[in-house]
Amino acid sequence: MGDSPKNLYERYEPVRRRVEVGFWIVFMALQALFNTSVALVDARDRAVPRAAWEIVTWEVSSHLVLLALVPAVVALQRRLAPLARTRLLHYLAWHLAGSVMFSLVHVAAMFALRALVYAAAGERYDFAGWTGRWGYEYLKDVRAYLSMVFGIWVYGVFMLRLQGEARLLDPPEAAPAAAAAERSPPAPPARPERFLVRKLRREFLIAAGDIDWLQAEGNYVGLHVNGHDYLLRATLTDFLTQLDPARFVRVHRSHAVNLGRIREIEPLDGGDARLHMHDGTTVPCSRRYRDALRAAAG
């Protein structure tokens, strides 16, 4: 499996972060360039014209702050993603509060940058009465905020489809009721030995024992197998019931590991630890799960 040719997702993953950061930088730069050009043209028809450097300062300061706020919006959207299906009202309420904070930070930081530029030019930037204009600024900011959230959501859906989703093989047929009744005590629930993975129109099998570690990712659980990543639509808690508890143990609120794949346990301050896996990755282990890890390993 490790020798199979890399698919599109696996080729994209090493440069993913650079592409994502580069996209937002280019996008905001183009937005600033377009809006500045329009504002410069509009300024010619104003009764009180403004200097070109002032207009450039207004637009560039706004888009610089918007660019700086992108990581916060991405983090909030990822944190709220599980609520989108199960608790829609809470999801919308959190985003409403997020849009208000987004606008307040945008306006305050934007005005601060403008004041610095004006001061460097020997001028004074007048932002008195900005609280009275904040309603107007919020209406503009909420559009930018919703555009970011929608773009992040669309990109997330695309990445999930590109990465592919794993699903369980069909369970074996149930034994007849009469035969099941004769068994005493009842047999433990069967755990699948393999999982069927569909990715880019290809299907292949993953042995449960080949899973190195698992990570909760919103509505999915990520399976890390021999340097490959696969997603299963399930919670980490539910998926762990499908795995052998003598082999797989939870080590963090959002992580679980295959005990046989741990190479080294590195203690950290505060009782936490860092697990170094045989595949070269590291997995966090919180103090809350250290005892369970020790017991399972022992």
C-alpha cells in the first residue's frame, strides 16, 4: 500500500499550507488593488477631493487587517463545523457573535493603522465618532465575514471529497435467532478486521491493525495508515468501539493510537506527553489519559 502511486490529494498535501496562505494573500491583494482603483476614480468627482495616498492608505489598511483575520475565521469555522448539522441555531449564534467581534477588531485595527500612516505623513487621522458609523461598517464587514466562511466551507468540502471517505465493509449476515439464543453467554460484538476505502474512484482495503493513529476532525475521524490519511464519517468515540481495545487506546480528547506503533513516549511539563510514532509523526497525549496509556501498555 505504501508503494502505490500517490494520488492527487497526496501530491497536494506537502504544498497545501503554502497554497492556502498564498491564495488569501493574492486574493486580498487583488481586492485591495481593485477597490483602490475604483476609489481613486470616484475621488475625482467628489466636491472635496482626497489625496491619492490617503485613499491608498484606507484601502490597504482595511485589507491588511482582513488578511490578518483569516486565520481566526478559519479556526472558528473548524471549531463550529460539528454544530452545523446537529445544532444549527447554536452554529448560527456563534457565527453572529463571531461576525460582531470580526467587525470590531477590523475597524479598530484599521483605524489604528491609518492613524500611524497619517502621523508619519505629518497629518492627523480623524476617527472621532467612529462608534456612530460602526453600524455602516458592520454591514460591510458582515459580507466579508460571510464570504470568508462560505469560501472556507466550500474548500473544506472539496478537500474532503479529494481526500476520500472510508466506510466499513458490509457486516456479516446475522445468525438465526434460534441459534443465537442457544449461545450463552452472548458473543462479544464482532469487530471488522478491514475497512473499505474509496478514493478518487478507487477502492482498496485497510487492515485494522495497520492503522497507526486516529484523529477527530469535526464530523469525521481521520485514519493515519502507513503515511496515508483517510476519513471516516464517524466520531472518534464511536469508531474506537470498532477496534480492539487491547491494541488501540485513547490518549487525547481528539487522538487515539495503536499501541504497537508507538516508538517513544516523551514526557512534557504538566504531566502531558508527546508520542513519537513509527511513521515519524507525533501525537499529543494529555495528562488525563496518561494512566490509561500506562495500563494498556503494561
